[in-house]
Amino acid sequence: MNSELTEEEMRRALFGTPQPKEQVSTPLVLEPVPEIVFTKPAEAPLAKKKVTKAFTPRLRVTLRVGNEFEGKMTELIHEAD
């Protein structure tokens, strides 16, 4: 068996022989697109309701930082909505 194959022989071994694709040219037929216009239905103006602010929970993050093991600790607190 020949251990030195050309690139073309390797391609044929991996992918098989290339089959020529048949080129069939079909004319593109453009179908007429119906023109559609979307409109919003007329609505009666509604009275605007006053929105009351609901309770928004706050997030509180507490971080205790120290430079020594079981030594002086610094506490940082961050609050966010």
C-alpha cells in the first residue's frame, strides 16, 4: 500500500468522488403581494388613573471585612431599591 497520497487522493478517500451538480435554471416568479394597511381602532379617551406608588422592597447588603483572622472587622452596608 502506498503511504504517500496526494491531497486529491486523500479528498477522494474521505469524501468520495465529486458528482457534478445539475444546474437547472428556473425563472423566479414573484407573486403579487396584497397591500395590507394596519390601523388602530378608534378608542374613546379614558380618564387617566392616578397611580399610587406601591411598596418597593429595599435590599440591604452587609459586608464584614477584616485584615486579620478574628481581628478587627470593618462593616460595609449598601442599600439598593
